[in-house]
Amino acid sequence: MLRVVLLLGGLLVGVLLPAQRIETRLICHWVPGSVPRDAGRAKYPAQPGRQLAENITLLTFTDAATAEATRAILRRNPAVRSVQYDWKVTFRSTPNDPLYASQSNLRRSGFEAAWDLTTGGTTPDGTPIVTAVLDGGFDVDHEDLRASLWTNAAEIPGDGVDNDGNGLVDDLHGWDYAAGSGSLGTDTHGTQVAGIIGARGDNDTGVAGTNWQSQLMLFTIATVSDIIAAYGYIIEQRSLHLRSAGQQGALVVATNASFGIEGATCADFPVWGDMYDRLGEAGILTAASVVNLARDVDLAGDMPTDCPSEFLLGVTNVDTDDRLFPSAGYGSEHVDLGAPGEGSYTTRPGNRYGSFGSTSAAAPYVTGAISLLYASPCPLLHQLARGDPPAAALLVRKSLLASVDESPSLQFRTSSGGRLNVAAAQRELLRYCTVEKSGNLEAVSVYPSPTSGSVRIITNAATLAEVPEVEVYDALGRRVRRGPTVLTSIFPVTVEADLAGLPGGWYLLRLRSDSQRASIPVLVR
């Protein structure tokens, strides 16, 4: 189906559209009965125009400047109803994979619509986006996965040497921490999870993943120590990428955790639980599946989904009618959103494909959504990813949770009350990217929240006349603190404010800069 990609929520102007606008063509709609005799001739364009329909003429110019000058004249002409540029159109992006018809969950969770803007794989400047998956093993030779593997450029395959000096020999696509090998092993569960995220899309083979050209960094794990070691590897790759200005390491933006320990709490595993904040400080979000039991994990506990890290997204499973699956965990504090795990169709070992369900199938849709959002044409996000990676991660998190499709069965059972909609999250993200053009100051994000000390407040402003001061109001609307902030980033303007010593509870931070104001809530613990 042909689709004109002009506006996505009214916010793509200046982000996507200039590449599609034909700068030397104008379409002019004349008031009926007033079309000038020479409308199709050289009075306006340098070349003859063309009648497109009754009272509608296409005017073609030799250069963009003449076209723009003529557009300005025509807009003031009372005989002209409207005038616009001509545009290229794009075809709706659906993959040609023969089993895609069995993957209705991708459409339901917004991927099909999101692919109109990007099918993933790289940032707009061409940097590969890497997604890490920890699981029981993977069929890395699968026909629909082998082209989606991240490759460690610092390793020489098969030479038996630790070329990058990280203590692992031939860690080409990740590492099997369970067996101490780079071979990764083969496992049905891990192959299914990897396929949802990154099966090669539009390759005339099998199924499509959430991102058509993923780079999957894979880790086979069996124990908590394996998990911690894998997270350490991932953090080092992202940190190396940042330190080397993208010349080394990998832009890892998300990890998938379709595993856990039922009935345990984060307090039982403080080292493991702390890794999610450490991943977040490197700019990495984690989507974790909740237990496959109908229980409130806020009360019963569930590891790792009950960890308090802002960089962890707890995911539950919904059925094909978007209702909480009967055997899926929930919790209004620790489970953030639902995703359509039931009815999934994905890769299986041995070049096979089949159905997949449970919360383990739900989390990969959220993981894939995170990676897909990093492929969006959002200068603010990519500036943050280079200069303030935690802020970039929190902006993506905020976009995902602010844009869910509400579901009655998820109200009061998840923090967002809804099911993943990545296309809506894309629109929400682009709203932050373009809001600066309105000239209105906005506080985009604050972290950490909860906090017991200072916080960073990210604004939408490229510049401000003066560094903002902050006013702090308690839940009763009383101003309890007022003082200066410290500038920590020039673009976007990011400031640090000290909240140390405040009693625990919710507060409203109000930024003041010259005549502009912006507010954002924060939780103090």
C-alpha cells in the first residue's frame, strides 16, 4: 500500500521530510474560475507547468531559490487557494519474509508503523546499534540469525589468541560464560528470544525481527556469576565506544533478560541488582521478563524485575486480545508495561521456526523497541548518547512508558497501565527532538529519581540566556528550597541541582531562566 510519509504526529518536519521534498516543484491549487491563462507557462516557472487535475497545476523550476521566491508570491495571490512543494512518497515498510504473516504481534505492538521511519540497525550517522542478549544458548548458524550477529572487530577469529586483551580468546560474537568458550552453544529458548529481536528482516527468509538489521551481542549464561560477568563485558564495550569516540567497542543500548529467580528480591542479590544501575550509567537499558505465575511481584518478589533501578524495565505478557495473560506476573510498582508474548512466531534451532509464548517472549519486544528508537532521526537523543549516555537511556525509557496503549487488565497491575506501542514511542521521542523549535523551555528528564542527593535536569534548550535557578516545591505546594544550578552540558542544556537533606517524598522542581519556566517532578528517598 502506498503511503505518503508527511507527518508523524505532526512532528517530523525538520527531522525526516527535507530529504523527501522536491525543492524545484510546486503544486498550485487555484480558486475555481481564476486559473490564469499562463499558469502552465513561463510566467511562474522556468519550464512549462503541467495540469494535474481541475484547477491544480504542477510548476517546475530550474533551481530551489526561484521556486521558494515564487511560492512566496503565490501565497499572497488571492487567486491561489493553496500552494505546496511536491514530495517523494515512500512505500509502507513491511518485510518480504515468507513467514511474516504469522508475526501479527509486531503489528500489534507498533513495529509495522514504526518501520515507516526506520527499520533499525544503525543510528542516522551510520553507527551500528548493538543489542545484548543473555540466555541459555543460541543457534548462531541459523539462516535468519547469522547475518545479525555482532562481531568483535578487535578479535581475529580462530587464531587462539586473546587479541583485545580482555581475558577471553576468540570472543567473536560474545561469550559462553557457562562453558568458558566463544562457541555460545545451542538452545531453543535463546534462539527464540534472539529471533524476536533480530531475525534478519526483508531477506526473503523465514521471519522478521523487531530490527531488520540487528547486531546481536550474545552471552550464554547459567548462573548469577555468569550474568554479572556478561554485564561487565557489555559495560566495557559501551564505555570503550564512548572513550574512543566510536572507533572501538560497541554502541550497546539494550540488554534482554528473559530469565530470573522466582520469589527472590533484589535485596537478596545486591551485586547482581547493582549491575542495572551500572549498565544505566553506561547508557544501557534492560528489559526483563516477570515471572510466569499469576502473582503480584511487588509483594512476592521477583528477581531481577523488582530491582529499583530506573534503567530496568519490567515486562509482563499479554494475550492476543491484549489482556494480562493468566499465568503472568504483575505489579504496579515493579512491572512497567505489557508486551504481546503470546502468539509470537520466531526462529528455532536447525533453521526451523515456530510459535513462542510466555513472559520470556514479551521482554524481547521491549528490548527491540529500545534499539529501534535509537535509529530514529533525533539529534537530541544522539547528542545525549555521546555526551550523557544515562540521560539518553532515560529519554528512551520515558518515551516508551508515556506512549503505551492503555489496557484495562494492566491498570493498577503495571506502572504504565498499558501495552507496548513502539510507533507511539517514536512519536513521543520525536516530540522531544523538535520541541526546542517552539522556543518554550521544557524539562525533558531528571535523574536519578529517586535520589538522596543531587539530580541532573535535561532540558530541550540548545542555549539559554542564563543558567537556570531551581525552586523546589513539596507535595503541598510549599516552596522548600530555592537556589542556583550548575551547568553540566551545553547542548542540550543540562543542569545539576542539590536536593540533599530534603525529607523523603515527591517534589516539583521548577526551573527559571530569564522569563522562561519549566517544571518536572522528582522522588527523594
